[in-house]
Amino acid sequence: MGVQGFQDYIEKHCPSAVVPVELQKLARGSLVGGGRQRPPQTPLRLLIDADNCLHRLYGGFYTDWVSGGQWNHMLGYLAALAKACFNGNIELFVFFNGALEKARLHEWVKRQGNERQTAQQIVSHVQNKGTPPPKVWFLPPVCMAHCIRLALIRFHIKVAQSIEDHHQEVIGFCRENGFHGLVAYDSDYALCNIPYYFSAHALKLSRNGKSLTTSQYLMHEVAKQLDLNPNRFPIFAALLGNHILPDEDLASFHWSLLGPEHPLASLKVRAHQLVLPPCDVVIKAVADYVRNIQDTTDLDAIAKDVFQHSQSRTDDKVIRFKRAIGYYSATSKPMSFHPPHYLARPNQFGMPGIVPPYVPPQMLNIPQTSLQAKPVMPSPGGAPGQGPYPYSLSEPALTLETSGKNLAEQNNYSNIPHEGKHTPLYERSSPINPAQSVSPNHVDSTYFPGSSTSSSSDNDEGNGGATNHISGNKIGWEKTGSHSEPQARGDPGDQTKAEGSSTASSGSQVAEGKGSQIGTVQPIPCLLSMPTRNHMDITTPPLPPVAPEVLRVAEHRHKKGLMYPYIFHILTKGEIKIAVSIEDEANKDLPPAALLYRPVRQYVYGVLFSLAESRKKTERLAFRKNRLPPEFSPVIIKEWAAYKGKSPQTPELVEALAFREWTCPNLKRLWLGKAVEDKNRRMRAFLACMRSDTPAMLNPANVPTHLMVLCCVLRYMVQWPGMRILRRQELDAFLAQALSPKLYEPDQLQELKIFTSVLTSQF
């Protein structure tokens, strides 16, 4: 699990760092000297990462999330949430994941495999039990994020959407816009510098809609329990394993930290597969290792020690190790914004107390001792004056001006009153010396080499254009659709950019051995001679040019959350990722949903790249010059999807199609045209994509306007060639759900019983 297991580690092993809070109390102010403080004029501004909070925004783990009727319940819940925030002086801003994130493709591949198994468990449960599945199997319905985004806009809650690297954009947006806290559930956020970090999974609105509660993570408490200075979190995150340097590449290093005498040492190799140590064991071991690093500025020496017995791709691993440190150091930069002083929490007596003026987490005096007595280990090198701890706040990467106080006094909480030593930091006065002008986590510019300070624009997605497409005309592409695997060129970093983070799947990793700090450890046996990736990218032809005005409009609408993210991915990258849907893979009569609606997507691709008009112009030009029409190179889109018979490890190459019935105008005219004819063309393009381009569809007497989308989907399914998609009872249920006035209330839907005899095998 690597870094992604750190969030669960906090929940399970750091209970003192997880504190319940009521958001309305934080926004109302606090009691001062027995009198109530004047409520602040500005609201409590919270940024929510929707990617971690979909199940809560959907209705708080609504029990009936499979069998229908969820839309009305979700609208009701979001309306109550918006009202509670308005009345409670809380301003929410919801940030959605709209990035393709090719750098995290291997993580997405693993997640899709797990969700595909969950989907089959859901189908089996509904068929056998006839009841909604357990909450732990919650799988977001298709397009749920898009529906939630539209609903939030309806209730005047601001939304935005990431475009390149979701995590870095969320953190940057939080800093640049002065949010008081982040509501999320992701280890990448736990390891970055955020003043107030709240749990998205614990976010709960009371039944009466008056109380909004969650949990706050106190990262200084986590650092205290790990006995690790927060300055070293970037190295800590890099060595845990992440999307840049996967934990499979660090397996031998993790095993070497445990040593040959560890009870789990016998689990190194089982059944000729690479076995990873448990996540909580790895976190403790890596924290101990990072704490004992003498010089955190010498990344080459650290990498040499970590990969000293690497048997393959050592240079590539070192490069990605530095990139990982650069990535997490960029997210840990201090925030320039200081939240107002009115944020308050209850003290140990249950009374609200004033929170001291905000001090960035990099200035927190993290205790380097445990409250329990333990043997004191001398620091490496035994430098005098550094105290009994394996790191010093005076090291180059962790510079701190002592302001006349010795280091021993700074390395403990001796300046805190006795009654406050066991009290969470937010419940007592700040122990930090206000005269300190330099952060203990101050990172010198020489800490990270220039080559390792990668940012979101340094990942696999690149900047601007479709980086996965070859430039030039001589590409060796044939009309038959043959393809070749891209060849790695240049240094290993270029290979990583072209292919995504190259990870090794279980059973296919070249294991490495490494000497332990305690003694020599035998290297893990080599499992296979050549490592392989758990995803395989494919080279495609270059995309047709898109008008700059169209790209500007697409980027604006994408960032504002006004457009489905697939559109921008197609225009700029030429590829999309299709999530797993809940469907019965055991049924042989129904096509997978990804295949069922692929023809629709093919026509959409043709509209986005103005295929019909561009080809028509080329044919007219050839006719005027008395030449034969040229052979058009296909416009190919890569679709990453997982369904029955299709692994998500490789993309499918799908060709864009143009309408035969009429010549669709170019995308610039469709999007930006303001004439009545342009509006009619937009409607006709939609109907043509859905195979419903008939005059009757535009007649309100035949098809009510608010039911047009539903009728187009129904018509498309009925017209599906080769097999019967809908049976009679399924058609009745389809129409009843849209037309019956009895099915508008969520409470009535909750009372309906599911009859397994009429269950469809595809949801």
C-alpha cells in the first residue's frame, strides 16, 4: 500500500491524533472570560476533496444506492447540507478530480481490479438476498461525481475541477485562496503542510440538519508518536512507496529494515511471488530509518544506501526516488495565509477556548520523546549539544534559530504547564517561542537538487498537448489498426514519462537484497529475470489540431466544473479512463456497458475533432484540383477500461466516426455559435450521437423536453443490434421510474421490495 496506507495507520495506531469536532462551533466563535465573543464576520471556509467524499455527499452512506431512487435522496441531502452550512456560517468549496493522471495509472489499474470484484459481490448479494448490499461494498454509481457536481451548483455551492495533478492542485488551491482547512481522506494530504486537516469519511450531518461534525487529524501528534520531525516527511513518504516510486521497487529495502530475526522474515518469498511486509510494520520501520539519517541533504548517499543491492533499473529508481522527494516537498511548503484567530476548540473542561494565532505546522515544536520511559539512544556521531535524539533541529535541512535557548529546552515541552502536557496542542496555549523567526522545518534551497524538484507539470501528463502521441507524419501507423509499443528513449526518467511509473506486478518483480543496519541479510531470491509493468501503454497517431478558442473554452469550463472531464481529456490527451460499472459478468446475453455505449463515444470523438467538416473540405479541395480524395488517417482515442474479458492494464484503440446523414459543423461553431441555427445544430448533433436523429424527437407532443435524454437512451438500447438488451418487465420498470408520480419520494422507494425473479443482471 505504501503511502496510501498511512491514513489508515493514523486512524488505527494514533487515536490521540484523531479528535471529533463540530464545525458550527468552530465557525461561531468562542467563550472569552465568561462572555461570548462577537461572531466573526467572515465564514469558516473549508475545501472538500470530492474524490474522498463522494459517499458522504451522496447522502451519508445511503443504504439504497443500487436499486434506484438515489437522485431525489441525494438532492434532499445536499439541500440540507447547504442550508446547514449557510446557517452555521460555513462556506464550502468542493474540488473534484478531473485529471487524467497518467502518473498514477498503475494505482488506477489496481483499484479497478478491486472494484470489479466488488461489483460481482454486489450483484451476487442482490440476486441471492434481494436486499441492498452492505455499506462496505459501496461502489459509486456511474457518473455519480458528475451528478453531485451539478447538484452542488444548483444549491450555490462553489465547485472546481483539477486538470493535471489532483493532489497538488487541491493543496495549491487551498493555500492560494485562504481556506481555513481541508476536508479529505488521503495520505498525500496527511503528509503535507495544511493548517487544519479534517476527515471526509467522518463528515456527518445530523438528522435535524443543525449539526455538522467530523474528525480533525492532529499531525503534530502523529509526528510525536512516530518520533519523526515533520521536516523529514518528504523522505519518509518517498521511502514508503508511492505513485512515483512504487512499494514493489522498495520491497527488498523494507524487508532489510526488519532484519533476519523479525517474526515476519519467513514471509519474504512465498509461492515464488513477491510478498510485501504489512503496512503498519513498514511505516514504523521506515520512520526509524529516516529518523537516523545523519545528513538529509545528501540524497545520493541515501539512495545509494536504499538501493545498494538493487539488481535492476537502479539508476531509474534513484531518479524516481529524488522525484518523489521533490513531489512531497512541494506539497509541504509553508502556507503564507494565516487563518483568523476565531477558530476555537473545546478545552479539557469542555468549554470552548481560543486557538492561538495560527503558526504554520513547520514551526510546531514537535516533541522528540515519548511520554513513556524508554532507553535513550545516542545520536549517530555523538555530536555534543544535540541531545539524546537521532536528529537535531539544527541540521542544515531543519534550521532553527534558538533565540538564546539551548536545544535541550526546545526538544521537550518543559515550557508547557504540567496540566497541559497531556493535552492536545489545540487545547492549550502555544508552547512555541514567538521570537523564533525561522522554521525548524525550513528547507534550504540546496536540500533538493534541481532535477528532483518535480511538480505537477513534471508528471506523465506533460504540459498542454497530447504527450502520448507521436509528432510528425512518419509514424508507421497502418489503417488496419496495428500498433507498436513505444520504445524508451533517453534516460530512465524519459521512460517513466512515456510509460507511466514502471511498476512490477506480483510474481514478476526482480527482488533485491540489501544489508541491514544490524547485520548482513541474504538478498531476496530473484523471481524473474526481467521486470514487467502492470500496465502497457500504446503509441497512437497524432491528434488533429484543435482551435485555440475551443481549447480555452474547454479549459475554462473544465476548471470551473461546468463540463464532464472526459471532454478535456479527449481534446488534449486523446484518451480517457472508464470506471467499473455494476454489471453481472456471469450473464452472457448482455454486452458490457463500456461496449454498449462505445458507438456513442465514437461519434462524440468525431464531433470534438470536427471530423466531418475537415474531411469534407479536403474532398472538395481534391475535387477542384482534379485529384483523387486522399486517404484519411484515423483519429484514434485510447480507452482504458475494465470489464468482462478486458483487463485495465492495456488501453483499447477506438476510432472516431463521422455522421453519414449530415455534415456536422466544426466544434468552434457548435460551442461558440450564438445563432438559432447553431442551437438547432447542437441539438441535432446530440440526437445523431444517440442514433435518434428523427423529427419526432423534437416534437414536445411526442417527447416532453424533460424526458428527451431518457427517451434517447431507451431508444438507443432498444435499437442495439444483435441481441435484446431489455426485456418487457425491464422496459416497464425503465418507464415507470421516469413517469410514475409515486416514485418521486425517497421514503416510498425505501419501502419497495426487490423481487429477485425480475431482477435485471445489469444495473
